[in-house]
Amino acid sequence: MSENLYWPVYKNLERELVNLSELIHIDDSQLMVYSVKISELLIRTVVEVESIVKELYFLNGGSKLDDKDLFFDTDCIELLESNWELGKKTVLVSAANFYFIDENNKVLKPLYKSNKRGSSSSDWQKAYQAIKHNRAKNLSKGNLKNLIRALAGLFILNIYYKNNVFNLEKNNTGTNFDESLGSSIFSIKVHLNKGVSIEKEYEKKDGFEECIYLIKPTNETRIVVRQEMKVFNDKVQEKISLNLLAEIQKVSSENISLNNEETISNFKDTIDKLRGDYTIQVANESGFKIKQAMDGLKYEAILNTNQY
């Protein structure tokens, strides 16, 4: 990836909004406040959105020529939306000097519908187009609400552009992960996956699609645990298989007078008991290896690109 020219510009725009918050008490009732300065910031923000999504488009397989027929919304953001579901990604307004109470103003999905054009697109995009074409007539659309949402969208795009991986070492709860990711205004939602499963590479829980970062065991340490878990399960299954025939014969002889449904139920109970007994037995014999592997788990925070 080329040198990141976008983050310093984003931080400058963010700094100018923070400066505005020292002059305006930004709360739910003030979001419709507009000015030439706010309109200017909105235009500069969306110009940055146009630039960064075009670069992300080509970095992620976009094939259209970079000319007047390449549109930042219906082409570039559309591709990113299809890959990453950006419209579902959530940003929290967490700055201490933004006094929002309404959840709709504190919890944002700023890129929702940003891959659309015209009346179907997001409010901040419609405001940008209106101000760009006729500032005098549409100055009221250059308001704090549209600016904050446009800047939140640019924040998300910068995160995806940087695509950083954070080494968390033994911290499996993410308490040492900075959810602001360098922002003075926003923070993100993080999806936590501490466990290791043999069947699944990653366990998705409610809210997965809203999260921009995922905290998970590193691949290297997770593979060691999965290998030990498989060895453990194979040993349990081997002991069950070796003793199952004798147990089935025993259950059959004891249940001659029972109907098929009752006999099947007893078979299931027998297998469950065998599994429980042999799990304890194998754990006593070799469970320490799994504990060692689990103790060796290390964690990382990676970008949610719908890879799971």
C-alpha cells in the first residue's frame, strides 16, 4: 500500500470540528446549526471520502477505468459494501464535549446507503451534492448533523485503508485495545471471540456485522489448541468404540421386555455415560496438554472484512 496521505487530512478535519465544539454546545438540539464554515468542512470531508474510496476500490479488485465514468458511490463504495458490509458498521460518538442523549445521535451507521445516488443516498451525501451545486440556496444543509455523519464515515474508511493488526498478547478481553483508534471524537464496536472451536474457525455472535474490529486468538496459537483438542476427542471416541459393543449387548439383554423407543433411549443414555466417563479418564491421562495449549493462547485485533 502506498503512503497513507489520508489520515493526517482526516485528523485535521476532526480537529476543526473539535474546535467548533468549543464555540457551540453540541447536543441533540444543536444539530441543525449551519454556517459557511460547517458547509466548507462538509465539502472537504466528502472530497476526502471520494478520494479514499477510489483508492480502496482499486486496492480491492475494482476494474473500471479511473475516469469520469467511475463514480465514488455506485461504483467504489458499492464494491466495498459488497465486500465488507460497510453500511452496517457502527461508530460511537464518544467525545466528552459532544453532549448527545438521543441514541440516534450517539450510535451511527454513517455509511448506510452511501453506495446509492440521488434521493436514495445518505443525508450527508445529498447535502454535499446540494451545497456543491448551489451553496447559497442550500446553506442550511451544511449543518452539524451532516458534518458529523460524513466525518464518521470518513473515519471508518480510514480504518479500512490502514488495515492495521494489533497484537494483544495475553489480553483476551480487549481491555488494552484502544477503541478510538486515534480519533478524538469517535470510537468503534469490537467483537470478542475468546474461545477455540474444532468445527469453526471463528464464532460469530450477535452484533458481529456492526463491529469494525475482531479480537481473536492468533492463528499460530489457535492451531496448537485445536490439534490438542482433536487428539483429546479422538482418544475419547476410540475408548467409546472399543467398549460400545459390550455395552450395547448388555443394554439389549437388560431391555428385552422394553419397546424399541425405550431401548433406543437407553442406548443413548449408555453412550452419553460412556462419553462422560471416558472424557474424565482421558482428561486425567492427557488433559494437561490442552491446558498448556490454552495457557499459550495469544490474541490479536484484526479488521472485520467478513472473512468469517
